[in-house]
Amino acid sequence: MKAVGVIVEYNPFHNGHAYHLQAAKESAQADVVIAVMSGNFLQRGEPALVSKWYRTKMALLNGVDIVLELPYQFAVQKAETFANGAVAILEAIGCHSLCFGSESGDISSFIQTVDYLDRHKDRFDENIKMNIKKGVSFPKALSLSFESLSSNENLVSLDKPNNILGFHYVKALKHQKSPIIPLTVKRKSADYHDEHFADETIASATSIRKAIFAAEENNSSIEQYIPDATNRLLREYLDVYGNFHEWENYWSYLRYSLLHCSPEELREIYEVEEGIEHRLIAAALDTSSFKKFMEKVKTKRYTWTRLQRICVHILTNTKKEEMISTIEKDAYLRLLGMTKSGKEYLNKYKAQFTLPFISKLSSYKEKDIFLDIRASRVYSFGLGNQTMDKLLKQEYNQPPIYIQ
């Protein structure tokens, strides 16, 4: 059985994701689709709208055959680390190819860009450092440094979010000497950061989330942009847990974490650097909401995304030493769900997997997966007291979801 891998968040699963899955399966001529999906906290430093279990159901009901969790140490990270972890997992489970969405849609340009920047690595890295010293963010420094390397070659633009992720996927494949074949599908209609609907059936996850929080319990404004299964599961989540997850739900916990810590204690948290701890504490003293807090803290150098990731690490009390040592270890294959075809694939190839395979949490040493467990515990705080316990226990009690 041939497997194509996808790296996803599905926050939530929408029609654009369904298009990507269909195109991935067709272009790879694959029998099964394997998704590596971020857990309850995402790459941009946000709590997922609904839990990883509900997002797994969305995936399995819409074309994915196996869902594996991308561990916290890779999920809440800059693009390079995020890509390295996800690619290692897809290779370990035996994927033949990796298909990602991009603004470019031309895989040869990604391959040539990775090769080109490898050949000019010293100059490129020096330009990045020079631009960061000028006070710009890392993503902006990356884009400016890339623009400064003039070339007549077929290179991909690195000022678009999905192109940047795709570049890091292809780079990870090359540097890990992976046999996985990279493929890309051009994003359809909506841009990654679009906050407004601009098409009849395709919208970004950002615009869908914005509409959900604006409409609260009424999902009628988004129905044309999401599959029926997603719509049903979103309504069910509200019925079961009472609300969706967003940063404001966690503001009191984050504020407490910031105000009861000394600057020295905050400096031990992963990604807290360059004196940002003083700015964080000062802003927490003076603001009543997460949005206002972020507006006070944001600078040219510290993007909204980077600050959100820092806030997640503070919320989960993830220390520098702890995170770095975990990244250096081998990952694992934590199964969140499968279809009948996915189960057949697992039964056929499980003995060949090159990383530990986890289908029951009790079968794996808790200390080796504790970052994920702790993140799930903290994620449950975003619910009311009556439903928090239900989600808290699910991390231990929920077996992999099976959709026949």
C-alpha cells in the first residue's frame, strides 16, 4: 500500500483541506493518506478551536486514513523545527511522498530554492543576522535576506506563509536524506491569513474561526465553507463542552503565571530571551485581556506569532533545558485515529516502523511523552469547570478513534 503524508492542523477542517487531500491522493497515486497533526496547541502559538480528538474525527470523516499527533516539542515551534519533526514522523511510518499546499504550486521551485540556499548558506545566514540586528523579526529577516541574493534561477517566493513552510519541508527532506518524494498543490482561492470570505466555497481557517466567534452558537455563516461532518462536530463540541477554545479563555491563567514569577524564573522558559520577560510582566500588570496584552507587548522584532508561542510555553511551564533535551531525542508515532484502510496499513507495516508506535498511553513511559500530557492538561483549562474534567481525563482514557 502506497501512503502519501500531509502535515496539518485542521483548525477546523474546511473545504480547502478536502481539496488538498483529494489532490494529494491523486498526484501521489496513493492508497492511504497519513496526517501528522498538531495537538491541542498549534504552530502559531494558539489553542486549537476544538480538541485534537474532534479534529481527528473531522480528518477521518473527510479523507484521511491515519492521524498521528505531532508532539508538542515540534508543534509549537518555528517553521524549521516544526518541519523537521513532522518529516521524521512521516518517514518513520513509511510514507512514499509528502504533499503540501503552497502559494507557488511548483515543486521544482522549492527543490531549486533549497539547493540554491545550501550553496549560498554562509552569505544567506550572515544576511539574516544583519537584518535581525536592525530590529526586524526572524521571518522578515529571512525574506529580506532571500531577496538580497539575486538569481536568475527558478526560486520560490519566501514571503508567503505556506511557501515558507513548504520550503522547510523540502529542506528537511533533503537534510534528513529522506526517500520521501515532495509534492505540492497550489492553494485555491483563499490566502492563509485572509480574515474575510472571498469565495463561494473556499475560505481560510482564519476567516472561519473569526466568523465562528462572531456568531457564537450559529454556524450558518460558515456552512458553505466546511464539510457537513465538520459542521456537525463543531455543533457537537459546543453541546458537550459549552464553548470553543481561544486565547481569552486562558488569559487569567497566563496572567497569574506572569505575575507570580520573578524575571529570573521567566528567563528559564523556552524562547523567553533578550529581556522580553520584563516587558511581559509590565504588560500583564496593566491589561485586562489577552488581546490588549499582546498589543502592548508586540514589537517589530517580536511578531504576534512568536509572542503567542512564548505565551504557550509560559502557560505550560516549558523550560529551555526541558524542551531542548526533548527535541534532541527521537520522536514517536502517537496514533490518534484511523479508518479501515488505515488499520490495514498499520497491520501490514507496523513491524517496519522506525520510531516507537503508541496506541495506548499506558504502554509508553510517561516521562517520554510528558510535554504532550501537560499541554493537554493545560488545554482543558479553557473550558468551564463542569466540562474541564471530561477533557482532562480523555488524554488517558480515549483509545484511537476508529472510523469504518
